[in-house]
Amino acid sequence: MRVLRCGDSGVLVEVPDLAGVIALNAALEDRPIPGVTDVLPAARTVLLRLAPGTDPGRVASELAALPAVPAGAGKAEETVTLPVVYDGEDLGDVARYTGLTPRGVVAAHTSATWTVAFCGFAPGFGYMVCDDPRLHVPRRGEARTRVPAGSVALAGGFTGVYPRSSPGGWQLLGRTDAEIWDLERDPPGLLRPGVRVRFEEA
């Protein structure tokens, strides 16, 4: 990994791939570094926000000393189960992309264990990954102007749940009634980096 200064109060860690992001996030959960106030994973980087007066050089040294953590590790007790009605408009297209039947897509999606790698796009939108390469599908050729809240979708190697109504270009598999983002909850996001997710057919 490559460690870079990021302004006066941050350290940016570049890693080779998404598995490295998940592994580093898990390592920092297991062994927090003093002075790091926030950990923000992304697709190929992890940003560490530092408390005032924290020495970035010390943080970089402690990062280098972190023990290796398998990419599948993390807080195993943090598992969210989401009931899904698999009636999405793009289920047939996903079946064609994957070579599966629509029922086969549902079976693959529900049998996989997903991990939230990072969040973005909208508050509470978690980018989830699994180890089933059959579920890697392209985005739609044309984005929808409105995707309903609770829509469960695929794009690239990710699955996601739209926390609110918004435009979107992912392939829609179905919908869940789970409250993905709730400002009255602590924390407000149900899907946070490191959380494991299981989908079950409702």
C-alpha cells in the first residue's frame, strides 16, 4: 500500500484492489490507530481523518505495522438480512447477461454473502461485493430518471440498495421494505463498510 498526506488532517492510503480496501478497513476495526477519527473506504483508497495534533508520520508507521487481515474478515456479528421481492424490471436482462434463468439469478443473489466495501452516491448507499463472478453485469445503457427507494440492483461487481428515490443506471432485481437510511437511528446507515449482508426472498 502507498500512504500519502492528505491536507493538514488526513492520510490517504492507496491499495491495489477492492479486496485490499476491505482487508485494511477490517484491520483498522480490529486495531484502531490512536488519533484517527474517521475511516472512509472507497474503491481503491482508504482516507483516514486525523484529530488535531496527530502526527501523520506516526499514523503511517502504525499502518505499516498492522497485521494482515483476510479480505473476508471483519465484524462477523454485524450481519444484516434484507427481505427482497424479486420482481425487478431488469431481472430478465440480468438472466441473459449471466446465462442463468431468472430463478437462477435469484438463487445466486440470495446464496451469496455480501460485504459492504464502501459507501457513496447517496447517504446510506452501500457498494456490496461477493465472490460469485456470475453476478458481474454491466450498467444499463440508459439510466432511469427515477429509481424507487428500496430498489435492489446490480452493476459491475456490486449490488446496492437505493436508500431513497433517485436517478440510477443499475440493473433492477427487486425491492426491499427495509429502512436503509434513517436519521433517527444511530448510526443512520444500515449498510456500512464492513457489514455483511444476506438477501432472502420475501
